[in-house]
Amino acid sequence: GAQVDALAISQALSMFLSVHLCTFGAISSTILYMRLNNLDDDAAKAFIRKWPRMFSLPWDALVVGCFCYLCSIVLLGLINAGGSSAQLFWPICFCAAGGMCVSGLLYYLAVVK
């Protein structure tokens, strides 16, 4: 029905966004750090001062991409559940585990490191 079509479109869109945002984050961070590694210390500091937002962009893309991926897993579970709450068990467990991993990584990078 129309609800399944909307869920399928939402799931495909969130999966598309997750793949492309995570790929963008990986490639942009690689290019950014390759560029910085080729500069001397003073030029690298000047580059960082000139473009501070650029350094959070790969991380922001990765975080949003991971969130989209977790959403796509839940949506896939809703599509495949067919009204059965038992079939939602594994997608919800996977999403919870993924959310804990992402939260732990964010905590480590923001607080510990």
C-alpha cells in the first residue's frame, strides 16, 4: 500500500544519504589531511585559521551518515515486519548497538581525547 511505498522510499533515501555522506566524509578528510601534511608548520596553522569550519565538515558528514544508516535499518525492519512486532527485534537491537557504538566513539573523541 501507500504506507509501505512511503517507508520504502524513506528507507532507500536514508541508505543513499548514509552511503554518500560517509564516503564524502572519508574522502574529504583524506584530501584535507594530505594537503595539510604537505605544508610546513606555519603554513598549516595559517590554513587552519583561514578555514576552521572545513575541519569539522568530514566529521559532521560521518555523524549524519551514521544516523541515516541507523534510520534505514529501522525503516527496513518496519517494511519487513508486516505487522509483526517479533520481526522488529533484530533491527531494533542492531540500531541500539550501532547507536551505542557511535555514542561511545563521539564521547571518546570529544571528551577523552
